[in-house]
Amino acid sequence: MAHPELLLENQICFRVYALEKEILSAYRPHLDVLGLTYPQYLAMLVLWEKRRATVGEVCDALGLDTGTVSPLLKRIEAMGLVERQRDPEDERTVRVSLTASGKALEEEARKVPAALASCLFQGDGEDAAENYGRLKDALDAALAKLRSQACQGETAQPRPQPRLAHSS
């Protein structure tokens, strides 16, 4: 190949894509025990951390829009894990809080991060936790760099599309 930088095996984006698929597969059995999908788990993580949040705050934490998060929260509410209530002072704002069942599920969920660290790093205890921390720090640094303007560069111009010949 004339351009090794274009080989699939040399692409970071493909490695991240493949890793994401594998990590989601590794999460699945643990989340099945909790009765949650991965997106529901992420929303619950936000609520376990904050205890109570607006839909907008959940959206911000997850980097998702309300069109994605609102139906997700409705499903979690139907499961009895959260309650959604309109703010009496501002009807546009919906507040989400954990129910007793949602709080109880947190205890079971505490096992998930350690199980994933063990799965990712083939071990348990301090070594897995240390490697997990290093990987998290490296990913955080990469995300921060990508989110900054430093990696934006010049905006690529789309290739012009060929014009179709008009027959008269």
C-alpha cells in the first residue's frame, strides 16, 4: 500500500470503535443483573452521583440531547427507579429524583466498575485498579484535548459533487 497511514490497523478511531463494542459486551451481563441497558445505567450513574437532577443536567452530564434522554428517563421511571416531576416554579423544567428502589439498586451497581476493571486488566486488586486509573486518566486527557480548539485545525472543505448533465 502506498499510504500506510490509511491502513485500518493504524487508525486510532477504529481501535476506539472496536474497544467500545467490546466494553459494551463486557458490561451487558452485569447490567442484565441490574435490569438496565447501558444508556439507562449511564443515566442512573448521574442520578446516583447527584441524587436529584433536572433533565437538562442529565443531558449535560451525558452529552446527549433531551430528545434522547427524556424517553430514557421515562422508561427508568416506568421501572420504578426514578420519579420525574415538573418544577412548580418553572413548568418547562423537569426534575428527576431516585426512588427507594433506585437508591437500593445503587448498592448492587457498586460491583460493576470493579468487575469491568478485572475484565479489562485480567486481575483484581491493586494492579487492576491502578491500570484502570491510568487508562481513565489517558482517556480523560485525550477527550480534553479533542474538546479543546487545539485539535480542530482548519475546517476541511467538502469535495464538490459532480453536476448531473441536464438533457433538454
